[in-house]
Amino acid sequence: MQLVSLGLAQTLPNHFDPSAYDDTLDMSLVPSIRFLTSPDFPPFNFKEASGDVVGYNVELAQALCAELEVDCTLQSWPWAQLPKALEEGQGDAIIAGLSIDAENGRLFGFSQSYLQLPARFVGRKERGALAEFNPHKLSGVVGVRRNSSHHEYLIRYFSNVVALPFDSELDVLKGVDAGTIDMGFVDGMRASFWLNQNECCDFAGAAYFSVEHFGAGLGIAVSKDKNDALRAINIGLRRLAVSGKLDELYLKWFPIGFY
């Protein structure tokens, strides 16, 4: 995985090899793509007061359809009903922040990951220079959600710190704000929303990626009998990465980036 940065701007995700072979596909085999999503996962897909479903995933689906020049529809379903809806042929693909893991892999085909969810350290801005944060010299008390993958990772790779478990990541972040712990080690995506509303704190150091601990990221789930649709979606994702459209969507929906 490569990380890219625009000057002094935030680091941007790039999970695509720009030199990868761009498959050719007869798009007459994919006359349309029926996307399914849910209305309750902001900022990826959520319902506005107007009743419209908006978000990162919604705009990604629209961008894919424009890039591939195919007709698309987007239906909103309750989260728990999405797998059954896809199985029953109500749609061709789920774009709702579904994790690429072994359990889901038994049910669906998956596109390449378009966004991974790294772990990040979070600290108060006045507690030293966060820009000079050195994880190899890290010590003290670090908050983490109890019995989480982040808890396991922290214990395994940062033996010099005292891992203090909390019941939730929000409790960890509140502990950082209150100064009762030196730092928190949390899911970067969730922390980015909190940081957007709490100027006390910021990310420290780099992002940590681990398929074993934090998963392979988010992908578009496709019915296993829709191989042509899956190929088309992967072609579209690579093209959007090369054109910069994925960067544009990330900057729009994640003003405090978690990479």
C-alpha cells in the first residue's frame, strides 16, 4: 500500500497500483448496476432531513457509474437486511461500508479495497510536539478499548506502555481530553470525527495498518454470480484512483483525514 501527500496537505489513501493492467470489458455485459446501501452509517451513507441518502459511498457509486458510463440505481435498506436483499436479487452490489473479512467473503465477491481503516495514536496538542512524536520512545499510559483488536495490537507491539482499557473508544478520547491518560490508541476513522469537534487533540505519528488486526478495509460486495459487474467495478475504482476522484471524495467527506 502506498501513501501519497499533496505538499503540506494531509496524507491521502492510495490502495491502487497506477501501473496495473486496466482490464478491458464489453460493457454491454453490464448494462446497469443496482447498488444497495443503508441509511445509518455517516459519513459513508446516511439519510438527510430531506429523506435523501447521501455520503461518501453514495458519491462513490455515482462516480463509478459516470466513469463506466452505465445506468445505476441506489436503494436504501436497513443494514441487517442488506445481505438477504442481495441474495434475493434485489440488487447487484452492496456499497455500505461492508468489511472485507472471511465471513463476508463466503457470501459475496468483493472489489478491491477502496478505503482501509488504520489505527492511530491521539494526544493533546499541548502535551509535547505531536509532530515530533516518536513511537519507538513511547511510554506512559495509553488508553484503548477493552478486548479490541487495537488493545491486542498495542500490547503486542508497544511493550513499554501501560495499556489502560476503557469500555469504548469515546471513553478513551474523553480520557485524552481530560488529561487522565497520556494518549489513546483508537480507530482512526472514528477518531477523525471526534477530532473535528474537539480542538484539544490531534493525531500523533503515522497510521498503523494490519490486515490481521484491523481488517482489509472497505470494499464493494457483489453477488457471486455477477462476475462481469465485479470486474467493471474494479476497473472503475482503478480509473477513479488514477484520475484523483477518490482523493477528492476523501478530502470532502473526511476534512480531518485519518491517514
